[in-house]
Amino acid sequence: MAVRNRIASVRAPSLIACCAIALVGTARADNTTPADLPPPPPPTYRANSVEVVEKLGGQVPLDARFDTHDGKSVRLGDVLAGDLPTILTFNYSDCPQLCNQQLNGLVKALPELAIPRKGFGPEADRDMAFKMGTQFRVVSISLEPNDSVARLTKMRDRYIERVVQSPSLKDTADTARAGWTFLRGDKEEVARVADAVGFRYTYLEDREEWAHPAALILLSSRGVVTRYVGGIAFEDDVLRESIVKAGLAEPATASGFIFRCYHWDPDANDHSNAGVVALRIGAAGFLILLVTGLGVLHLTRRASTKGAS
């Protein structure tokens, strides 16, 4: 049964993305009150459908076709081939903010994973390092079908170069580079993968942006969902445990909060001003009709009086 993950909405007034964060079940650290925050969108707002619905044990479609950041046409199964577990993300190059926050958090966590530390379970007494491209891979799928290979490459380079420059990954820089693949594809192919893992997103035509959640989705080497890790900052222990369990194809309870990013402008979508204008127009029209009617009545009476005399 699909289980709805805990969701922290990221709402923002117009022209400011991802600025107000409300975490479920947590107290605010500042003096902000609900009255200070933008009002929530109405139930009919399309971005309300943006969420992550856990599908532990779900199988991604290995026959889904994509283009890689270097222009190669591949099946998803080709990218996931081998024995490595996968960290799957959904992003796009023109995302106003949340994608950057999520990937910046991942970039910060990857060098920490590469530092040897005590393992888990049967490996608890042994130092273990988790290096991208050696112990696991990362696959990022663009939500935007029109993302070009050049944009994907630029986006990938922006993050991967920061990772491989860290001391813990310098000795395996080439392997680390090969361990992070960016993909683009037709909207139907992207939707197939997203549906399989419970990642729900939507396109907002008026803003020309994708409203979407942010989560790391752990897959086994066969492409089976094992865990969801939410947030934009990732704890080292959580990621280590998640990679181990994904490698063993063992499902694990979700960790962290799922953030959603979209624009909601209560002023732009507030029709009260239009209502006031409509009332004013109606009142003006009524007055015009009233004056016209009284004028006609007056002229009619005058004509009748002249006729009688």
C-alpha cells in the first residue's frame, strides 16, 4: 500500500521562490505567526498535487529511453546496469531554487560519505567508505523535456567538479565523474519513471515552471525502490545506512521531510478587486439606466401636457 510521506510545503509570494518553509510537527524558531505567512492556495490549485507517495518495492521501468548528458541514447536499464545501488533525483536546469538547494546538499554530503567510518550491521566493526562510482551511483532525471544536452552538461559540471575536488575523492575523480549521470527524455518517459517511484509533479503554464517535491530515492541494483530521503541537507549516517540497505535490496523507513517548491501569489490570484470593480460598474450602469428612464418619463409627461393644452 502506498504510504504518504511527511511533507513540508515550501510556499512563496510572487517572484520569490522557496522562501517560506513550514515543517510538519515542528515549532518555528522565530516569531513568525501564521498571519505573517502567505495564505495557502485554494484546494483547486494545481500544485497541491505535488508530493511524494512512497512505493517501497516499486520497480522503475528499465526500458524507459533517455539521452545522457553526453548525448548518448540509452535505456534506464543500461544506466543502472551492474551491482551498484542508485541515488535517484528529479531536477531540471531552470529550476528557480529548490533543485539547487537539494543538489548542493547532496554535493556537500558526497565527500563525507567517502571518508572511512564504522559500518552498519555485520560491518559495524569495519571502517567503510562510500565513494560515488565505486560503492553507488547517482542518476538525475530532468523534468523538463526541452532541456538540451548542453544545459545538462553545464548543470552536471557545476556540481560534479565541486565533488571531485574534495580531498576524499581526488584519488578517484574519474570514477566519481562517471558515477553521476544526468538524463533527459520525452515527457512520457520521465512520467513513467516518476510514477513508478511515486514522484508527483506538475507544470505551471502561467509561470513556465515545474512544481515538484525534492527527495533522494534509493534504488537497488535492479532498480527497486528501497528508501526515500527527504530534505535539502542530508545526514551522513542516514545516507550510509540507506546505501547499505539499497545494496542489500532491503526496504527502509523514509527519513527527513519532503519539500515542495512552487509559486503561489495570493494577490495575483485574489479576485476580490475584480469583484469590487464589477460592483462599481454595475452601480454605474444602474445609475445611467435610472437617469435615462427618469429623463424619458419627464419628456413623455411634458409631451402629454402640451398635447392636452
